[in-house]
Amino acid sequence: MSRLATPIRRNDQVMVIAGKDRGKRGRVLKVVPDNNRLLIEGVNLIKRHTKPNPGKNVKGGIVEREAPLHASNVQLVCPECGAPTRIGHRLLGDGRKVRVCRKCEGVVDK
Ligand SMILES: [Zn+2]
């Protein structure tokens, strides 16, 4: 089992801090741990030209879809203070390890 280099998880709210979509916010649809990439809703859209495939009910044409973005290009948006932030970890009294916001010390994981 490999350790994730990014503390960002699926369904987190993130903000893009580099690249053409800098400043955009979105929800993480998928984390690709192998190469530290994230699929973020509405961010890093690419146009795919698809051929019609009637068997699979796929229409031909240009479809926009998300392409994975490297985790180093995004920051987690803290649900407590609403700011993009770096993440720390804290061990709770019940033994749970949670992610905390470095700015407001709010707990990210509920
Ligand atoms: Zn915060």
C-alpha cells in the first residue's frame, strides 16, 4: 500500500492555484493516487471529439470533460473559514486522525 502524497480526498472542495484554471473552485470527483492527480468538477476541461456509437447510445461530436490536474496545483478550501489552505493533521482524543486547516485550526474531516 502506498501512502498518498496529497491530503486531498474525494468530495473535497478545492481551489486551483496554478495553470489556466487558476482561481477556479470545484469539487474533487476522483483522486488518482498513482500519479497524484485529481479530477475536479468543471476544472481543466478538455474537448474530446467522439465518434457516434449507436450500440452504446453515444452521440458523435465534441464533448467537454474534465482532465486530471496535478495535486500540487490545487489547495483544499477549508469548510470552516472558506479559504484555500494547507493541511495539518491532528490526533483526536478518540484516536481518530483528522485533517485540520492551518489557517483557522478548524477540523476539515467531520
Ligand atoms: Zn480554515
